[in-house]
Amino acid sequence: MPVSNLVYKGRAILYVDFSYLKKKEPVMETLYDWVKAYQEAEEEIYLLLDVREAFNDPEVMDKMKYYGKTVFKGKSRKRAVVGIKGAKKLLLRGYKLFTNTDISTFDTIEDAKEYLAS
């Protein structure tokens, strides 16, 4: 399931898995599930995004930036992302500037979970 809740060392984490989604439609569906999870959340969220080898284009980034400023803003306690390499580094930098959001990057899921649990 692309959007799920997991517990790591007692910490509840919202896991959003875009990894290896190669087409726009499943990426957008996952994005909308992520939005829904945030809209339904009653507490601050510890967020883990996995974007390894995920499809991206300007429309996807525009939607992410829009939701980053409107839905996600102020609802995350900590954010971690895995899979940021190459051009995605520039996209993440732009997202962070546009939304004024801090997101820590990690090479592995385990390292990201450790950070979120600390």
C-alpha cells in the first residue's frame, strides 16, 4: 500500500511510498492518498517519503508544491525522504524554498526511520 502507517521504536510514522512508480497516474494517486492522510490527521505527523526511482514531471512538482503550502504545512513534526539523487536534489531544493519546509534526506529507509524515531 503506497500510504501506510508504521511504528518504529514506538514512533508512529506515516510512510508514503512513491518508489519505483514509473508512470504519472500511480504517482498522482499516491499523492492524493497522502493528502487525504494529512487531512484526516489529528496529531502532528512524522513523515517518511520514499521516492527512489519515482516518476516526476512539472505537473507532479506543481501539485506537491501546492499541497506543501496548503495541506502539509504545519502538520509535520519531522520529515525524512529517501531516494534523492541527481536532478531530484534540485527539485527538492526548489520545493523546500517554495514551501519553507525542512526535509532531511537519507540513503536508506532504516536511517530515515532512526532519524524520525529520535
